[in-house]
Amino acid sequence: MTTEPEITPLSYEQLSELLQPLGILINPAELQGLLCGKFCGGAKPDETEWLLEAVEELDFTQAPDESVRNALTQVYRDTRAQLTGNGFALQPLLPKDEREITLRVQCLGQWCHGFLVGFGSAGHAGDTNLSDEAREALEDLAAIAQVELDDEESAREAENDYVEVVEYVRMAALSLFMEFGARALVDANVPGAEATQTPSADEPPTLH
């Protein structure tokens, strides 16, 4: 009996390397955040719908080639598998830890911005019927989306807090997925969605 080899998720650097020569303005982190927000809000885009939307969001001046289409499809598959798998495996598409802190914080903010746009587009824009936990998580993500580092001291402090903030963002997204997205994927017969359990997000640390 043979087992299928595990596919390594696409990295921020890999997607950025494909998009950068094309003059694409939207950040790969923001793009995955958008998709994640859609799933967490209960939207159920299929691969074709996602590919069409991603191409529109990225504002290509010409049709993307096969390598770019394959990468965008892998982002879809990676994100859906991480949300519906066991062990709360969601990994925001962010630069590696060796990259400068200013870039990592900027991309984290852009990921949160994309998430909020995607979540709103799933039918929750202006939603007044959110639970207290969901409202708090969204407010925290909105605050993180606005963070900027404007001096060296802020950068040093952010380096210490960054890992905790990323973990909070990850768990906040998963908690929103459990409240709004998991049932939609179960109804759509997405494998593994029924096995997801509710995570908890503690008080968010602060990026200074």
C-alpha cells in the first residue's frame, strides 16, 4: 500500500517571486487573507470561482500563465485544507522569520485587511448580529491591520511581540471559521470539515 506524498504549502516567497515580475500591486499575504476571510465567513467558492476572483483582484494586464494559475490554485487548496484539517493548522501566508520585521509586520497587517474584506464579502459587511467573541476578534484584526512601524525602537519591540500576534491572528481566524465557516463547508461536503473543533483566542498581544 502506498501513501500520497504530502504537498508542501506554497510559501509567501514563492508566490511573491511569481507575481513580482508582473507588476502586481496586491501583496500575497493580503490575497490569502482575502480567501481565508471568505471561507471563515461561510462563503464556499470553488477553485474556478477563486481563480477568476484572484485574477481580478491581482489586476493582470494579460492572462496569467500556467505557473501563476497553478500557484493560485495551490493557495486555494492549501488554505481550505488547513482550515478543515485536524490540529488547527491554518498558516497565514507571511514572509519567513528571517525577513526584516518591518516587512513581516506590514504583511501581517495586509493579511488582516484582506481577511476583513473577504469576511465582509461573505455576507457579514455591517452585520449587527455577531457574537461578542466574533465582534471582538474582528475589531482586533482591524486594529492589527492598521499597525505601522515608524522607528527603530518600535521595530525592536515588534520583533519581541510578532510571534504572539501572528498566533493570535491565526486563532482569531479559526474561531471565526468555527462560528461561521465550518457548517457551510460541511453542507458543501468538503472532506474533513466535520472534524474541526472550536479553538479559543486569548487577549491579543500588542505590536508597538
